[in-house]
Amino acid sequence: MLTIAKDLREFYQVLNKELAHAIELYMRPRGAFSVRKIELVSNGIYAIVLNWVLNECKNDIRDIYQCIYLLLKQVEEPTKQF
């Protein structure tokens, strides 16, 4: 991750694509899901991981897991119509 983090464009493309794909695979057997919500959550996870890597992984990994877990819970909640 540190190697691809040096080129942020590549880091974003690789990590965000894989995150979105993994979330989509997780949600598919659970029924309907919002592609937009998956994209938003994957962008949020990307931001958390990028910040962690750029700060030389100084934060406790358990804090990173907790942040990601909280974001993933958002994918399973029904989309609200405004």
C-alpha cells in the first residue's frame, strides 16, 4: 500500500475499485442495494485508509476498523427518500 500510495491517482483507482467491488459482492445476496451508496461508502473507506497510510499508520488499527465498520453499517440501512 505504501508503494501505490506514492502515486495517489493509482492508489485511488486501485483501492476504490476493489472496495466498491467487495461491498457489492457483500450486498448482492442480501437483496436490493443502492449503487450510489456503495460508491459513497467506498469513497469514505478510501479516505480513511489513505489518511492512515499517509500518517505512516500511526493510528491504532482498531480505530481504523471501527471507522470502516461504522461506514459499512450505512450500506445495509435502507435508502431514505427525501
